[in-house]
Amino acid sequence: MSALTLTPTRFCQGVWHGILEHAGTDEPQVAVTHLSSKIPDVQVTKVDNQWSIKVPIPIETIGDGVQVFIITDENNDKKIGDFTIIAGDAPGSDIRTEVELLRAELDVLKRAFRRHCVETM
């Protein structure tokens, strides 16, 4: 499996867009999670020598505060990117975003560690 490189492009009409660079010919298998829940209906489409990724943001994930979405390679649970949505009162500091991102990344690490423990038993 070749490495995936993600470049965010825009967030428009409730859909986050990005470009995945992937040297392989097979479609990259990506998952997007919010609070450890998988986001449905993520679209990955080949465009020239790259892959377009579209993430429709479910209405139930939008609320006050910082909402962090983690994009991972499903083949190895490796994080390839993330994005945040901030709603409600303007944040006093970016520290809330950093804390939410750390929590989301910790969830990814916990899943990878659990998978590793199961595989090595």
C-alpha cells in the first residue's frame, strides 16, 4: 500500500472536499470519524491522477464548540488528515481545537492498539 497525501480544498454547502494523492491504481480506502463514529456516504472518486474525497457532514454532528473529524486509511488505521468545524460563540483560544484534535487522535491510537493486541494473541 502506497502512502496517501491529503490536501484540503474547500468546505461548501455542508460537504468537506479534499484531494488524495495515491500512487497506487486501486481506490484508496478511507474512513472519516467524528467522536469515534464513522461518517457515512464518504465519496472517493478518481480525477486524473488523483482522488477526490467528499465528506457530507451529518447535521447531528454540528453543534456548539469544536467538532473534529479524523480521516484515516482503513487498511492500516493510519491518520492521513483531519478538519474541524467551530460553531456557536467565538472560541477564546485555539486550545479547544487542539484538545479536541488530541482526543480524536487518541481514539485512533486506541483502535490501532486494540487491533494490534488482537492480532498478536
